[in-house]
Amino acid sequence: MEKLTAKEEEVLRFFWKHGDLHVKDIVEMYGEPQPHFNTISTIVRSLEEKGYVGHRQEGKTYVYFAVVAEEDMGKKSLSSIVGRYFKNSYLRVVSSFVEDGNIPVEDLRKLLDEVEKKQNNAKP
């Protein structure tokens, strides 16, 4: 999937939060001044072309919906960050949190427990 612009990600978040939407629904969710209908329509169509949004026809209009789950997007984004900034090493990621004091020891223990449990369940 192609990378998203900041505006595309902003609009995609509306779908994750509210579910299926018409373009006019998205426009109305913005505060004043509201973006133009055609602007939001272009963003939604771009999201569809990139594979993040789908649509179905209802009468003369389209209802759009996210086809990528927020959690999947988070995993993909995290993987990209790990690749770019941490040389594809999740150990470096966790180490940076430890060094900065941003991860409590209890969380590290839980993480270790989860890894061990998953490895034990994977054994034949």
C-alpha cells in the first residue's frame, strides 16, 4: 500500500472512529471553516485508490468505509519506523525505551512473559 499524506490519514481516522460515511458526513465533522466537499471527495477517492477505503452505492451516492483496520495500520507503521530508525531491530526499540526510562520494569516483565508464552505455545 502507498504511503498516506497527513490529510489522508486524518480522513481515514474518521472512518475508524465513525464507521461507514458519506463524503458529506466527513465534511460536517470538521469545524469551521469546513473544507470544500470536492476536497474531501478527492481525498476519499485517493484513499480508495491506495487501497485503504472501499465503497458501496446507495441510491445516487456512495458510502465509503475503511478496508484497513486501525490496528493493522499501526503495525505497518511501527514496522516501517523500526526499519528506518532502528535498523530492523525491535531490541533497539525496547532498549531506547529502557534507556529513556519510558517503560516500567513491570511492563518489561509482562512483555517477557508474553514472548515466553507465545514461544511455548508454538512448540510442537
